[in-house]
Amino acid sequence: QFLSLCAPLTQEHPEVLPFLSSRHLRAHPDFRGSAEFRNILGRLLRRVRGRRRKVYVYINELCTVLKARALRRRLPLRAAGPTSAHQCPPSSDRCPHGADRASSQHPSAPSQYPGAPPQPPGAVPAEASARRAGGSRRQIRHLEHLLRVYAGEIRRLQERELDLAELDSADSPYLQENRLKRRMMRIFRRLCQLKECSSLTGRVLEQRIRFRGTRYPEVNRSIERFINRPDAFPDYSDILREIRGASARHRLGLGRRQMENMAQEAFREVGNRLQERRHLDLVYNFGSHLTDQYRPG
């Protein structure tokens, strides 16, 4: 019925309907006979009848749904046969003579130095590994020294007296301090890479929010992944989109009104928890070393 309705509307591009039919054949048989697929087709039929000029948009939407439910073909794994170090034909005598010539022209280390122990293949000399480690230690010491220098310069800029002319300057102490702090952050991340340690500093903003606001674990996981993205502060439409996506992926069968009510409740809870986390981070990190020792009264 959907194809018969779209056939007269897609005469300018006759290749569209065969492509849609191929997508339909590749979809999983269980999905093609499911109530979810019939509901999707019914909704798209109503849209095509109402807005015929957007028929290609609705065909693309149906192709996307069918592609997401396509059968996955798995290639059989083959066991690799045993391979020899020297692949020479059985009837050929080039390989042994070539090996003898190579061994005679380039003697190995034990033949040159009888008293030296043989080294395993692929082993890195001790001098090279020590030199590489020493270079890394020098780089770490250099970056740590830069952090101390930048920290001292930032303290000096914070303690500096300002006048009105410097506030309007393009190179004011505030802008210099901001540039130095950005450099310190880049140095700190590079230092963590060299030391192979985490760059987390323990701030409240870095703590993961656990969301359990609905009775559907699939929806909770989707919302939790979204709100724990860096610099994420979602609005109502973002939460509703995550709920719709989770319902479609896991076939939860949620109605439109039910998803909207769920999104409203989840949005209130997520907004309150994100706002509380930002407030605590501001309380714990706001201030300056100039006022750290100040005690009122």
C-alpha cells in the first residue's frame, strides 16, 4: 500500500522504490511482521497523504528504520594454518645456500663474542631503554618547572595594583592571567600523559551523576550518558529525544503522552541535580590566595 501510494509521486526518480524494496528485504523478518513496523508504516502513510511534496523525506525515514533493523551478516572465521619462518619450495635448494651465505657474510653476535649471552629477538638494549626513560624524566621535570613558574607569575599578576587605563588595555593583567592558566592546563594534561595517570582533579563537576528517575533502566542509561557529557546542560527537548530514542531502540512501546510526562519529570530532576553540582563546584573553588587567610570578625 505504501509503495502503490508513492509510485505516482516518484516517477521522476524511478530508482527510489527499488532501493526501498531492497531495504525491506534486508530487514529482519521478525521486525517486518511486528506491530511496531505496522505502526511506523501507518504513520508514514498518513504523512504522505497529508504532505505529498515531502514524499522523499518520508521514504528516507523508512529506509533509515529498515537499515537499523537489517540482518547482520557474520563472516566465518578461518583458522590460520601453520607458517614456517622460511617459506621455500620443497624442490628448491636456494634457501639453504642463501642462508649459509648470509651466515658466513654476517656472523651472529655469539660467533663474534663467544662469552656474550645470546639476546632474544626483538629485545631492546638496556642503554637505549635507559636513555629513553631518562629523556622522559627530563621532560617531566621541565614541565613541572614550567608549572611552578606559571603559578608564581599568576600570583604576581593577582597581587598587582590596577588602574582604569589598564582595565581597557588589550594586554591587561586579567587577560595575561587567563592566557597563563590556559597554558597551565595544557601543560598539566601533557604531564598526565607522560606520567600515565588520570587528569581528574577531584572537582565536583567531574563526578558522574547517577540517574534513576524512571522505572525503565534503558531510559535511565540513555539519559545518564547524555547528562554526563562535558559541558552538558540539556533542555526539555533533549531529554524527550533521549526517551524517544531509547523507546525505539529497545521497543518499549511507550505512548506519546507517557513519554512527554516522563520527560517533564526527568527534566526537573536532571536540572536540579546539575544546578546543585555547579553550585557546589563554585562554592569549593571560588576565591583567591589573597583572601584565603581572611577570617571575618
